[in-house]
Amino acid sequence: MENKIMGGTSYYPDHWPQSDWERDMTLIKKSGLEIIRFGEFSWYWYEPEEGIFDFSGYDIFMDLAHKLELKVVLCTPTAAAPEWLLHKYPDVRLVDQFGRQNQYGRHMVSYNHPKAKELAQQAIIELAERYKDHPALYGWQIDNEPTAGESGDKNKMYDYHPETVKLFREFMKNKYKSLKALNESWQNNFWSRSFTDWEQIKPPQSPVIPGMWLDWMRFRDYDVVNFIRWQLGILRSVKNSFIIGTNIPECGYGTVILAQDYWEQCKGLDYVGTDLYLHTRDWGESMRNLSFSCDIIRSAASSAGAEFWISETQAGPSRSPWRSTFAPGVWGKEFQRLCVNGYAEHGAEKILFFLWRPTYGGREFGGSGLVDFDGTPNEITNNISVILEESNSKKDKIFERPPVCIHHSRDSLLLARGYDPDDRPWDTIVGWYHCLNDIGYRAEFLSDEMLIQKRWNKGDILVLPYTTVIDDYLSCAIKGAIEKGVIVISGFSTGFFNEFGSIEFHCPGKGLDNYFGVKINHFDVLPNDIATSIQNNNDIVLDELVAYIQVNKGEVLLKDSTDKPLVVKNANVLYFSFDFGSLYKKLDKDKKTVLQNLIHKIFDLTV
């Protein structure tokens, strides 16, 4: 890992006249940037017809980069298949749950289709073989923001392609071994839904059976991960010493529909980048959101031993003559400085701006750039080297803070996305993060696997903001942490479901009720005008989800205005019966301070 932060940018020579390349790339170098990222959408440029490869443009570009002492990160081109492929093999397109083929414009192909996979593999190998020893080549990016076809929501989900359905059935066979075990786990006797043949199993169009929905969503995660590892294997077979990574957009709750399991996607990679476009009119709020995104992707990257990069971030404001809904507003070098310093503080090793020269046409016209449309520099261009140099003094500042571990329960999010009508779990997680960040802690996010493998010390802090789904391994890990003297802070619904999405008989389930000292009876959300408040503070209204609980042992540290328990302390476990995270996230600054003081006080009592 290098001590100095390296800067870079995306630049697409196939978008511009060849006569512009040297001028543009010379200015890139002069601006203090060292890396050019390119090629994720350029399959057609070097394979204009099936099996006909023309690398003349690539060759000139790569040689020019070497001449100017620029490093190149080449991307595999699978994010945007060429039109000849889609026209010649129309059945390669992704399919949604209603049988509609993907017509979006990129990420349209199901690489579970044998022909699509064959053609993509050939295109990747031809590219990698040609430039494997080129002196300008720095590394590789797999695809671009690999997801399940850029699925929009529960009404447009991919991939239900026949080849993908076959793989889903195999996934179920390998997991359950028998239809009897599957039927029992999914409780298919309800509504007479039991299967008698594996061919009867189809991916759910909507979340009807919890166990089926969970397994389908898990399979989609697995399918995207396999897509990344397949390309990783291809590149490693060409040259094992390649630096290889991918760019994972931090999309919040959208990761569920997009099928992005951050931790699994990172395994085996040398670097993990994320794509962040975070401008709002409130710069403070932008930086808070930026911090969260950096910390969650950095946590996943570090768990795999990979470097953490910013693969894309806004290079400048949008330039369209109408209201922009994507990173809106006009801004200059000061906001860029805030962003870059934030990335550096939270552990980024490379920072790449999207993009160098804003496109004036095509699918992403009017976007941001470090220069103007004609390639001339502006305020941001002239200051980017100074900003990057300054960021080195901010590098890794987050690691000076004491750590707190936050469980990122993928299964809980998968289940909630199917059944929670309010889609609030992400607010719960983000709110807890913001509170802990605001009071001076460094968040390290843990997947299930990381939590189970974690070696704890007495006094460590583990937060379970939204850990509704647990299995035996996870419950044992949480119990073990408690027994080691770890301060465990539980959200309102920990352990309510088992790994099949069924409700536990005693909640928190799998014996955690004995450790937490509470029994969860039911939940409710009261409208603001009739909701209770925190006792002795009528300004903090509990118009978020609240668990109504029975306290079996331990001490009640906080009550609501009707004397119902809100926070229960049992030894080193703190159980919060209300949705603290969502509440914190929406409060104004003064009211946030009240909750911050509450957390400080509770920590003091526990320590």
C-alpha cells in the first residue's frame, strides 16, 4: 500500500477525435493526476464485428499514455455489450420477473447464457493478452458497477432468464439436498405450496413465501459474485500478477435489489473501488453521507485484504439546462476539497474523478468533468493537484478514533426489502452510524462471516442496529461476544426471525432473550400526534417503530412518557426497544445532541 494518495480520472479516447488525445492527456498529467481509467464501455471499439478485433485505437492510446508517464486501469467491457451481439443473439438479454427483456442500455446481458459467456470471455482474453505486458498498464477493473442488471425495484428485478432459473434450482438442490427439507424450511404446507419435483421451483415474482424470497435474493447475490470471480479467473489465467479490482457503487438499501453483497464481492480482489456522487445543498450532510459510504465499503475491502479506492466521484457540477436530480447544484473547488479530504480521512488509497472531459452527447450527456466541454481547464482543474496534495495530510485520520463494530446483516435487509412497507432498515443502520460517528467513534462494519470469526476483547463495542435474521452460528457468536465482556447494543428487533424467515417462538430468538433480559411481544408505529416521547423530554417524539417488551431481568435505563421501557441494561448488553437509528437520522442538530448525550451516559454506565 502506497503512502501517497494517487489521483486519476476517467478518460474515453473513443469519445473524442484522435487529434485531441495528446492535448487532453498532457493536461491530465500537468494537473497532478497519474491514472487514467478507461474501457468499460468500449467493447465495440475493439471488436466491431463478432470475432474481428481491431486494437489500432487502443494501441495509440496506450502508447501515448506510456509516453506521457500516465498509468492506465483498463476495464473489461462486459457492462455494455455491442449491438451486433444483442441483434445476432437476442435471447442473451436479461429477463425480469414478468418475462420482459432488458432494453435499458447497459448491463442488459445474462452471462449465464452460454453464448454470451463465450463471447465475453473471448473479448476479455484478447484484450488482456494484448496489453498484459504493456508498460502503461497499471491494473484492471472488472466490468463496471457489477449488479443484477441495474434492477430498479421490486417491480423490475433481474435476472429471470431461463439459464439463470436452472442455476437457481441447482443452488437449491445443493443447499437443501431434498425437497422434503426445502418444503419444511419454507413451510410450504401453508396454502398447499409443497413441491414434488425440482422443476416446479421457479424464482418468486414477488415476496409471498419468506423462505423462498430469502433464498432467491441470496442466489442473486451469489450470481453477481460468481460473475466477478469468473472474470477474475480469466484475468489471472492471462497473468497472475495483474492488479485486479472492481467498482462497487454504494447504493444504500438499493443494494438489495441490485444484488450487491459487498463482502462477498470483495473477496480475491487487490483493490475495491466505490463510486460516490454525493452533492446536496447541505454540504455538512453531504460529508456525513460520504463518511458512511466510505466506511462501509472500506470495511468490506479490508476484510478481503484489498486496497480501498474511490473509482468514481463527481469531477464538477452537472451542466444541463434543467433541474438536475443527480448530484445537483453548482459548486467549485471548495466542495471538491471537502470531498477529497473526506475520502482521504476515511482510508482511500486512490481517488479517480468521473470524468476528465464532460460528454456533450450520448447516453450520459451533460455530466460532470474536470475541464470544460472543449477541453480547456477551469477553477477545479487548476486546483486539483493542490487539493490532492493537501489530502495526504488528512490520510487515514479516521483510524485515530476508537473503533466500534456495526453488524451489517445482509439477510435482514433481504427479508425486509420484501416485506417492510416502509423500507426503513437502512435509515436504522445509517442513523446508528451517524450517532456513533458524531460522538467520535470509527465504524467498522462486520458481515455475518466477519462477526462469527471476530476475536473480541473485553470492552469492545458491538452494535446490532438491524439484525432481525439470525441462525445458530450468528447467535453463538453474539453470545460469545457477550461472555467475553463486549458491550453489545441491540436494536429493537434482533433475532426476531430464523435463517428461513420464520418468526422465532421466543424473541430475541435462539436463546438471546436470556442474554438481553427481555421478551419482545409486539411492535407498533404511532403517528406523530399520538406518539409517546422520551421520558422528561417531550421534544423527542417516538414516531418510529417501537417494540413493546417484557423485562425479565436487568435494569431499565430509559422509559417513555407512559412509563414503558425503552432501554434495558442487562450486564454488558443494552437493548433499545425503539428504532433509535431512524429517529436520530431525522432529528435536527439540537435534538441529536440529546440522543448523543444519552448514548454517552449509557456507555459510561456499561463501561
